[in-house]
Amino acid sequence: MTKIPTVLFAHDFDPAGVMIQWREAIRRAGGKAWVAGARAYIHRADFDPVCGKPDVIVVCPGVGDGSGGDPGRAGVTLLPPWVEMLLAKYPKARRVALFHGSLHCWPLREEYARHWHERGFALAATTLDYVTEMGKIAPCAWLPPLVERAGTAILCDRLPLVVLQTPSDPIACGTQDFLNAVRNAKAIPLASWLVPHPMNLELKLRFSAGFDHFRGAPSVNALENAACGQASIFSLSAENRATMESLGVPAPPTAIEPAQDALEEKVRYMVEHPEVVEDWQDGCLAWWARYFDENAILERLEAFFGGLR
């Protein structure tokens, strides 16, 4: 039985299904968790119509309602009115402001961190870049997403090498730079966009290498690629690498500097040394299993939620 207190995740929008996946893991471990919301990105949106009394309420300022608008324009106080009503209804519940790495609130990250910390909320983020930056204002926990997997990707046993990217937003994920870098390295780039998530998962099993984006920290795709047994290439800035290592997670050899030429160099090495790709596939899968599988994520959630005061 998990020691995670009863948690209510409450926001209009659940990007990447993060809250729903955590809820399912907590329930499988014998705990209680609910997700109150209205919209999900491309994952299932089975929100809870009835929620019990929570020990912890998790809100998600800055992610908006999923319509693509900029929540930062309304200031850092933006929460759906019904979420504010829940906070008022359960004044003794511990409070968490969770940041999903939204590009919309990135320019206001310091203001968000300061505002929610001063309002008495513990801070947490799903991505390292927010943990690094908000941690300069107030303590910010790293709570990585729990990703889905459909099996294990084929091992690299032939050339040409195909590198897959499944961007949620091609501009934000640097898809054109990805295409250029992989082509320059004499490999084949493949970008899959606006297709159902289960189809992308199946694609990840067909190709031995996958790329996330150039924003300097691993996100859902980086972890999902590793979980599916790909050589998961992702950009990691020096500052975020230091944050990751300080939290006890080493970077795999597939991590690169956040630049097109770094991706090109990494892929060219894979093309010239195809035997290393299989090693990196095995290593990335082991890295995910050690630090990001369901048991590892539950341990993080238990340590964080259980330590709230």
C-alpha cells in the first residue's frame, strides 16, 4: 500500500495526460487520487466526475485550457474559477503548484514561482528546465511524467539509420533543424505530427533511434523513447545536467548540447559506428527503468507528497 496521501489534481487542461497517468499509478498502488478537468491533449480524457476530500490539491497554473491561448497575458494568478472554489472548500488541504513545462508561462517563470510560493503552494515541475529556473526563487521538486510504452523497439541491425521525431509542436520542437541535422549526418529523418498517440507509440517500436527537441531538458518524448527501447537523443543544457545529477539521475550518453550541430555530430557517430546504437538502446531502456518507470515515479510522488507540510 502506497503512503501517498489522497491527492486531487485540478485544472481545466491535462497536457500529455500527466495527471491521469499519475492517478492510475497511485490507484494501482492502493492509494486514492482523482483528476478533475475538462480537456486533455491527445491522451484519453477520463476525468473524475466525483472527487472525495483530498489531503493535497494540485493545481496547474500557466498551462491554460488547452486552446492554445497565452495564460501569461492574464497574469500569474490565473486559475479556473472552479479550481479556486475547490481550494476554498478544502482550506486545510496542502497545496501544490505543478508546472508542465508550458512555453506560454516560460517568460514569466520567475513571477510564477514567486507568486505561488508566496501564496503558500509547494512548487513542482515535470521538466528539468522549470525545476532549474524556479528553484532559483523557491524549492521546486522534479516530478517526471509517467509515460506509456507499447513494447520494445527493434534493435539497430541495419543501415541506413532512421531517426524518428514525434513533435507536439514542430516549431517549438525545432523540427526543421532536426530534419536538416539528420540529413547532413547521412541518416534518414522521420517526423510524425498530428497523428493519434497510439500510432506514434507503434512507430517508436519500428525505429531504433528517436529525438525529442532542442530546448535543453528531456520531456515526455525523451522518456517515452527510452521506455520504448529507442536510443533516446535529447538536448540537455549544462545547467539542467547539473540539476539532473544533483537529483541523483545521471545523463545517458545520448544526451547532447541544445544545438543542431550537436545533433548532427551525434547522429553521424551512430551512422559511422552502428554497433553503438544497440548499446545505447539497451542503456536508455535501463536508464528509464531505473529512474522513470512506475515504481520510480511512485517513489518520487510518495517522497514529495508525503513530505508536504
